[in-house]
Amino acid sequence: MTAKTYAPLAITLALGLGLAATACAEPSAQLFTDLEVEPVADGFTSPHLLVTPPGDARRFVVDLVGRIVILDDDGTPHAAPFLDISDRMVTLRESYDERGLLALAFHPDYEANGRLFVYYSAPLREGGPEDWDHTGHLSEFRRSDDPDRADPDSERVIMQHDQPQFNHNGARLDFGSDGYLYVGLGDGGAAGDVGMGHPPLGHGQDVTTMLGSVLRIGVEQEPYGIPADNPLIDQTLPDDVEYQGDEPRPEIWAWGIRATWGMAFDRQTGHLLLADVGQDLWEEVNLMKEPGNYGWRLKEGTHGFDPDDMQRVIEEGPETGYLAEPLIDPVIEYRNARGHGEGMGICVIGGRMYRGKVIERLRGHYVFGDWTQRPQESAGVVIVAHPPEDAETGANELWPREVAIELDDYVLGFGEDAEGELYVMTTANRGPAGTTGRVWRIVGGERE
């Protein structure tokens, strides 16, 4: 599969695909329409993440159906999975599902201690809220005596999160340079962060619940530790706001999140980049240099949001949250094709900042994608965004970006190997069924 040529795109990028006017005025984005993907591995169901442990060049592929598989150097998947927890998960809907084995993160000292962490969708726990859908498990496992196998009997459940609906689980994991584990959780599902199981403010803005947030925890304590500088410790709640609980959750580091699908730290800057799937109008990526409120459901992207009229475009949204804290806007926003009839796609898929060596001109660019450009069709895309030169010094303007590669599959996720080279994972099926899942490496063609 190769990228298509977009001769007019350099001129119409901002107007046709919804870039904000401030970004349109700076035609600084390079054209990357000659990027390509080359096949690495196939035979998966719904692969959506590729991870390499610290100090280890092996590539581990996470499949939504509950398996983690190691790839040989030539891309051949190991016959025996590194870990298979499919029997501990809910039964997935083959037509479409957002539940499953959702995340994998290796401990920073994995080479010595063999600790790894996963997040998956388990059946609703005993005593869980009536009529809720399932319970998310954040669990630790240990490597076995065989370095190519985890010990399935070593599971330690660290956290459980009851989920009212089957979608918007989020559940992405990554360790920061501070040694803490960051856990990205969606708002619990349905639409607009309203409905059964959702508090009056929505989970995204209700800091007394952990859904709709990025958690930051220590994993050296039992069951886990709370960093002393997490932002909501000792925070007083306003009396005139209807929260579900009485106190903020001290685990929360960032809130105002709808549906995390892709979250990773930039290996050079240490900043967290989180893709947040929008409702129907706007898709976004947040550059999380600091804790705080990232908007949902007060805002969708840089725009206001009305949960009672989700199709209404509101150009100006509120500037502060219920704690009088500033709302932090995304650095990437684009129109959702369902709500606007045009756009780059319908569901943002988070990626990585490219820090590899093979494609020199791609360094310092954020490579991500969209599940599909058109509803009900397998037409995923890889997108490249170009941060402004002052992005590292605090600027929060929208980054110019372009479609770089059009694919004939749904895009499920991205990964990064030990050398910083990037991978994209796809499937021909809308849901977790069959064996059409593939892993591709992103490579550079000749400049046009």
C-alpha cells in the first residue's frame, strides 16, 4: 500500500479539512505523501499496539481479543503467545467492540524485575452496579522463567473500574520519565457523557470518579501509591456543583477526557500525547505537558459542547472548569466526517512522535491516524502533524497536519520499536473477528 498524491492538498489543506485559521496562516507543514507502509506480520484479529520493553529489542503486539504475541526479527509471530488472557475477558461482539485487551506497559526496570502491566475488560465484578456492562482490570503480571512467556498465574489486580457501557473504555498505559504509571480512562460510554451510569457533570468533569481521566500512580506499593504532587490532593470542591462523590480522586492527574485511543510519551521531550475520540463534530489530540482539565464534556476539541444538542456547532466554549481551573485546548483538531460531511475521518487513532533515524525528515513530527475516512468502509489513514518551532516552550496553537497514507483497512493503532521506527496496525474487519489483522512498518519513499 502506498500513499496517494495530493497535488492540491498543500493549498486546500486548512480550508477543506478543518484546520483553525491561526494554523492556516503558516504553511509550514511539509508534504509527506510519499510515505509508504511495508508488511511486517499478519494473521492477527485486531492488533492495535506494538511495544518494546526497556533494554529489549523484541516487538510485542497486543491483539484486542486477549493475546500478546512476540514477533521474530523477520516478523514471524511466535506460535505460542507471550500472554493469553482471553478466558478472563468479556465475550467480545464480533460485529464491533471497544472492549478487550486494551493496553500493555513494561516496567522501566523490566529487564531486571520482569514486571508488566495490562488493562482488559473483564465481566462485571460481583457487587458491581446493576445493569452496568463490565469491569475494567488494571493488572500486573510477571515474566516466567521462559523470557518469551509471561506467567499467567502471576496476575495481581491493582484496580477495577466498573463501566456502564461497552464503549469509551480508553485504558491506555505508559510509564513516564518520573517512574509513575499513567492510566488513560474513557468516560464510560454511550454518547455525550450522559445516560445510565453517568453523573450529572459527566465522568469527564466529575473529579470524584476516575472515569474520563488520566490517572498517575506508583506501582511499588500495595495496591498502588499516590504521588504527593498529583493535582487534586487536598482540592476543595465547590458547594454549588453537583458531584457524584464527596472528595476528588487523588489518583487523577488529568481530567476532561472522552475516549482515549492512543496515549504515549515522547521519548525525547517526555511529554504525553493523548488522542481523544470526539462525539460527532471534532477529533483531537492533546499535548499533556502538565496536569489539568482537558475540556470534555464542556468542550469538544476547541469548541463548546452541548450534551442536549450534540450536533450544534459552538465556536466559543467556556474557558474554565467547575474548579475555576483553565481548560487546556488540544494541539490537533480536525472535523469529523460524520458531523460535517467532510473531514479526515471519524475516529482519531493516537500515534507517536517520530524519533527514529531511517526517515530523517520525519523526525519531530507526530504520526497518528484515523480509523476510517468514511463510515461503514475500511478506509483508514495515516496522518502527519508538524509541531510549531515554539511548541516545546509553551505554545498551544493547532499543529498543521496532512493525510500521508491512505489504506484499504481500518487503522487500529500505532507502535514504536526500540530504534524509534513506527508501525501501524490494521484490519479489514470492523469488529474483532477473522484473521485479517496486519502489522505494517512506516517507511519513507523518494521526495516528490
